[in-house]
Amino acid sequence: MKFFDNMKSQYLLTGGYMLKCGIIGLGRIGSLLEDDTRREKPASHAGVIDSHPECELRAGCDIDGEKNNAFKIRWNCSNTYSDYDLMLKNEKLNIVAIATPPETHLEICRSAVKYNVDVIVLEKPVAHSIDQANEIADLVSASNSKVIINHERRYSLQYRNCKKIIDDKLYGDLVSIKSTLYMGRNRELASMLYDDGTHMIDLIHYLSGSRMQIMSVSCDTNKKQFYCTGTVNNTMFCFEAGSRRDHLVFEIDLSFENGRITVGNGYYHEFNSIVSPFYDNYKSLQMLDVKFPQSKYFSEMFKDAVRCAKNRNAVPVSTVKNGVEAITVIEQMIKFLLK
Ligand SMILES: NC(=O)c1ccc[n+]([C@@H]2O[C@H](COP(=O)([O-])OP(=O)(O)OC[C@H]3O[C@@H](n4cnc5c(N)ncnc54)[C@H](O)[C@@H]3O)[C@@H](O)[C@H]2O)c1
């Protein structure tokens, strides 16, 4: 028996019931990233479940015994398994997070659906091929389970603010989107697109409300630097990805008729256009003082999972269909690269 903290005990005292939650895959995003001293918290599935007043971290599962042991100690949860099917059968979970490599997602989803888990929080990318992603979508749509894909930027306060500005036309029409993805020195393009590009593509889909239509893809002979252009909801986009840098960049630059927003990991810059202080008869951009001390990306995602577990009719903000659309675009990009 686990003793609950004050928040959880208060919730129980007011007659609330705890949602039973489990995690499959107790590696970085499952648990370990919580101890990254610089990351915004919660930063892992274990962290977000542990901190939610209406949820109980009931069990964890990993094929690696060391991960199970570390999880037991870190989260004071002695209930671990090496077989996810057994865990799902025994624990009758309301919410399960699948935080294993993409090639395992289909089989684990099959099992979660078989045991009627209410909400499956599935890590991105949905799968490592479009065929498997479609299989997951089909099996979920024929079940009572809902799936939330952890394309977490859909939930972050910065990007939600961008979406509202676009939808409300605060700065007029969105004219163009530039997005940049640099993921260190040595990443292969295809793996970068699957691992990180899926976040960018899904974000562009989320913000524009439409699927990217690719017009061109070009890359250098070493396939280290890549540009993709096209349209999304009648807005032109340019998506750049590459390696050979010693740093990470995930940035989207939204250019409006009379404003601009540049947003990336850890920063948000919003500009409106004003009479230019530099030139007669022109306008220039001025940066506004808009700050988001926290993005709440993980806690807002998990709030959606709890909402969906409690309400049969609720539709997730990040659906399996959205996840499949991201994979579809990635596969189109890779086809261009292979030509
Ligand atoms: N949303 C994000 O920002 C984000 C960040 C990191 C990783 N991810 C995604 O999360 C997933 C896991 O990535 P990670 O970096 O945590 O990897 P990881 O290697 O650190 O952890 C994966 C864990 O899954 C375990 N595992 C593998 N097969 C299993 C099985 N059949 N049953 C039980 N456990 C199994 C491994 O032993 C390992 O401990 C990937 O899909 C990755 O793309 C998402």
C-alpha cells in the first residue's frame, strides 16, 4: 500500500476516486527525465502521474530489471512487471502510458485495448512505419479505449497562445511559417524526422488546422541538411532540418500580415507592427513583453488524459489520427530524400 500525499488524501476525503495508472517502459520519458535538473517539471510519465491529485501510480513495467528497480525506489512503487500483458491483465488500469521504442507500440497497444484500458497515452512517433501506425488507428477505433499521442506541444501554453492568435487573426492572416530543427552533430535525417520532426510536423498541423502539402524537398549530398517547402491551409511553409551543429534548435517562426511570433524550446517572442522608428512611411516590428515562465506541456497533456478517462465522450486534443498524419508526412519527406 502506498501512502498518498496531502493533495491525494484530500481528494479521497472529498469522495473522489483515484484513477489507476501504469507505465510501460521505465526509461527516459517513462521516468528518468524527472531527474534532469534543468527540465521543466513534470518531465516524465511517472512524474506527471505522481503529481496528479486524482491519480495513483499503480504499476510500472520494463524488460530491463535495473529500470524496474530504479523505478521502485524513485517512485516508492513496488509493483513492477517485466511482462506488460500480465501487468495490464492484473491491474485493470484506467490510464497507461506506453513509453517504449516505436517498434513495440503496436503490440503493446493491442494488449492495452484487449484489457479495456480507458486511455492509452502513447509516446511519439505513433509507430516506426505508416502501416503499423494505421493498424494502431484501426484497432483503437474498433475499441473502447482512447489514445492520446504525446505530441506535447499541442498542450503547451506558448503554442496554445499561438493557435489562438492565428484563429482570432490578431495580426491578420498567417502569411508564412518557417520551422527549424537542429538536433546535434550526428543525427541521421530519417531518424531526426521520426524522433523530433514528428513534433514539428504535428505542431504545424495543429497551428494551421490542416495537413502539410509538400512541394519540394532538397538536401545536400551527405544528407545532413534538408529543406522542405509546401503549403498548409494556403500558407507557405519552409521546414529546415539538419545535423552538424553542437546544439539543439526547435523553432517555429510565424509571420503574419502585421505581426510575428518566434517560439522555440524555452523562449517566446511576439512582435506587433508599429510606425517605424527608423524610416519615414514604413512600419517595423516591436517586441512585446509576453512571457511564459512555464509551458506546462506535460501536466496539460496529462490533464487531457484524465478528462478523457472520466468522460466517455471526450475527444483528446492530440489524437491517434493526428499522429498518423505526422507519420504520413514524414514518409513523404523520406521518399523525396531517397529519390
Ligand atoms: N514526447 C517526448 O518529448 C519524448 C521524449 C523522449 C522520448 N520519447 C519517446 O518515448 C519512447 C521511449 O523513448 P525513451 O527515450 O524513453 O527510450 P528509453 O530507451 O530511455 O526507454 C525505453 C524503455 O522501454 C523499455 N522497453 C523496450 N521494450 C519493452 C517492452 N516490450 N516491454 C517493456 N519495456 C520495454 C526499455 O527497456 C527501456 O527502458 C520513444 O517512442 C521516444 O520517441 C518522447
